Amino acid sequence: MYVRRQKGRFHPVLAMLGVLFLTLSPRFPEWVDMLFLGIGVVLLLAALSFAHLTVSDAGDRLRIAFGPLPLFRRSVPYGEVRSIRPGRSDFLDGMGIHWWPGRGWIWNIRSGGLVEIELEDGLLRVGSEDPEELVAHVRARMDRSSG
């Protein structure tokens, strides 16, 4: 069973900023109070949602989930994977979930190792502490699902 977790680095900063905005919100006029309250809640949700990235085997698919608050998750059926290879992300790739022209979708928590998964509908790049091991796992599952 494959389960790996990549820990983020910036969620404590997001949480502290969220608490700061919530603490400051009652000290300002009502419209600023509501703005600070909203910003504080969004920052706390982001801190809880992007503290780590877990990639795991879920039988016939690869499960990708940010957490501990599981607002953002995705699964990739092994049968839809055309190819997979190790890669690297850089500072420009950023963190979180987003799409880059020519680079496809990226789900990562920080720059460094990742796997590039070519799917029927495009490229998915997923952060990983051990890209080679994840590639080996997915290739083995692809062989089992096609054979």
C-alpha cells in the first residue's frame, strides 16, 4: 500500500496571519471589520487545507489530497494514465492547485520533487518527496490494470 505525505512550510504563517486579522477586526469601522474577518477566515481555512499533501493508493486509482481539512482532493484512475515520469518544480510553480499554460495542472505543497502524469485530458504534476518511488508504484499499478 502506497501512502506518502509531503509537509508544507507556510501553513503556520497563514494561520498566524489569519489569527492576526481576526484579532484586529473588531478594532476598526464595520466595513473594515467585515473585510478583516473575511480575510482571517480565508487564511485559517487555507492553513488547515494546505498543511500537507497526501498521495496514496486507493485500489484502482491514485488519491491526491491536501489536508488536514480535506477541501481539495482528486483521484486519478490508473487506467487513464498514459505515462508518468519524475520531475522537479521550481519557485515559479508556486504551491497549491493551479494550471500553467504548457505545464498543465500542478498540485504541490512546495518546490522540489514531483511526478508528471500524462493523462488523456492533459498533464498533471503532483508534488512528492520520493518521485522515483511514486513513478514505480504507478507503473506497477498501470501494468496490473492493463494486463
